[in-house]
Amino acid sequence: RRRLAPLNEDNGRFLLLAALIAAYLSAGATVFSALESPSEAAAQLRWNRTLHNFSRIFNISLPELRAFLRSYEAAMAAGIRVDALRPRWDFPGAFYFVGTVVSTIGFGMTTPATVAGKVFLIIYGLFGCAGTILFFNLFLERIISLLAFIMKACHERQLRRSGLLPPNFRRGPAMSGVGSLVGWKPSVYHVMLILGIFAITLSCCASAMYTAVEGWNYIDSLYYCFVTFSTIGFGDLVSSQNAAYQNQGLYRFGNFIFILMGVCCIYSLFNVISIVIKQVLNWVLKKLECRCCPKCHKSSARLGRRNAITPGARLRRHNISVDADGQYDSDTEGRRLSGEMISMRELTASNKVSLAILQKQLSETANGYPRNVCINTRQNGFSAGVGALAIMNNRLAETSDSR
């Protein structure tokens, strides 16, 4: 019989992450249960006491009183309140609603009541959520590009001060001759720090506005900012719901800008944090790798050498279509991914034909051709990855090590 293939890195990472998420959920449930359960029990006891006292004082039977309260709950779910509130389905209210739908915030304070409205919401949300996720990915790509440009300028300035760059150095073709800048990419940890500072600053500014306009305390405002910007959207606190505000138009515009920028920024930050979590998982897998199997440990140690071709490596039997113009994003990235002996800086100095042949040989000797190398395959058009993780892998430095 054919033996089952060993668990590969991707499946191992997936199972390890699933186990960690389950443990994380269990820990969170334990903490929240310990914090909130006593308060819930006390509130339920106070409500039962109030209900019985009201029934006794006003001589109303408990079944009748409960039926009245059920009607009040239904009216509350429909958006009816005792105090005057803004109309839920005028154009500004409907625009606020569709914004929470496509961004997946979903406060729940406004929901369609008609069958036609519910059916239209399914169709509308299908394309709206997809388009908004695409917008978030494009925003992530541009904010990473902007941060990379700024950080590279700072890196060049630091090199000039240390004397590693000539004073008249400019970006352009001359950059290829400077070894200190070849393949330079910003650190994922620096990007995470910058995005984190920006998200905190944005949340603090928005919280100050909500505290002044909505009358919430500052902690509640910060809580609302996180719940909204992270698209959790509980709906226990919702901004811009009163009938009238001072400078109402300006406040609605500011509220829209803060929510838009906050959601985009937190989405980008979440994706950077996910890359860091992936690197931690890879580190854990490397520590756990083949400790119980010395033969596999020796094999992995031999294959793990970064700059050497392992003798006796089995060649891949299927042909790989290599683009002659395909190039690595950086010298270090090419060596890091393929595990070859020849420096990629020496390869790029040769002509394009020999470069393509060597790239094909190196990819065939490795255990599966590297996914970040520009190889065009007929079978899979998504080998380089899609979505936010692909953007981060292509534009940040440490992500290549985690593949």
C-alpha cells in the first residue's frame, strides 16, 4: 500500500491555528462569563422584583403586564422609542444603513421589515460586501506602498549619514548598483507599529468627538470606536441617532469620515497582525518539527540549508513553464525561497536566457518551486496568492521567511 503523505506545513499551520483559536475562544468565554454573569444575575433579580411590585401596586396581573412588555419589545425592535429619534428610513438614515451593510458592521438598530426589503438586501449585500472588501484590499495596498516609500526614504537618509551612500545618490537605474538598497523592503513590525499608532490616534480623536456630541463617557466612546472600526457592530451604542444635533451636517460628515478611515485602518492593521501570527505559528511548527523522528530531522536539516543545493534531491517530473523575463523581487528573497547555491545577484548579471534556465533548474531541485517566484503555470493562475495576505507577502520583508 502507498503510505500517506506526511502533514505538510500549510496543513500543520492550519490545524495549529484552529487549536489556538479554540483555546482563545474558550479562554475569552471563561473571562467574560466570570465578569458579566454576576451582573446579569443581579439585573434579572432587580427586574423580577420591580415587575412584581408594579403588578401589586397597580393591580395588574403578571400575564397582562408581560404581554404589554412583549408589545413594547416588538415596537423597540421596529425602531420606535419613547424619546424622539431621527427617522430610520429617510435618505440619510437609509444611507447610514447601507454603509453598515456593505462594511459588514451591521449595528442591527435598523433592519428591513418588508419581504421585498429583505430580498433586496440579500442581493444588495452580495455585491456590496464584495466590492467593499476589494476597496479595503486596495486601500491596504496603497497604505503599504506609502509607508514603504516613506520608510525607504528614511533608510536612504540613514545610509547617507553613515556614509554608505554617496551624497548625490538619487533613485533610479543607479539604485541597482547599490548593494545596501537591492531588495530592501520595510519591516512588517515597523509597519504594524505605524498602523497601530495611527489607529490609536484616530480612535482617540473620534472618541473625543463622540464624547462631546453624543454625551457618552470617554471609555464608552473608545469602546464604540473599536466595535465599529473592527466591524463587530454590536449595536448597543450607535452614533448619530438623535433627532437633532448642533451643527448636524458637520457632525454627520465627520462621523462618516471617522468610520470610513477607522474601518480601513483597522482592517489593514488586522492583516499585518495576521502575518505576525503566521510567523509565530511557523516558529512553533519549526520547534515541534520531527522531534520524534531523527531520520526526518536529519532530512529537514539537510534541506533547510538556505544557500546550497542538496545532493540527490528528486527532480520534479512535470514541466514548469518559466517566463524568461520573470525576476525576483529581491536578491535575498530569491535565495531565501529556493534554497540554491548561486547568488541571485550573479544570476541577474547574466543574460535573460541563462537566467531562465537556471531558475528552472533551481525550482526543480527544490521541494516544490517557490511560490513567490514569477513562474507562469498553466494549471494555477493564483500560485502567487490573492487578497490581503498576498499583498503583505509581496511588499513586506519578514513575510517571505514564513512561507
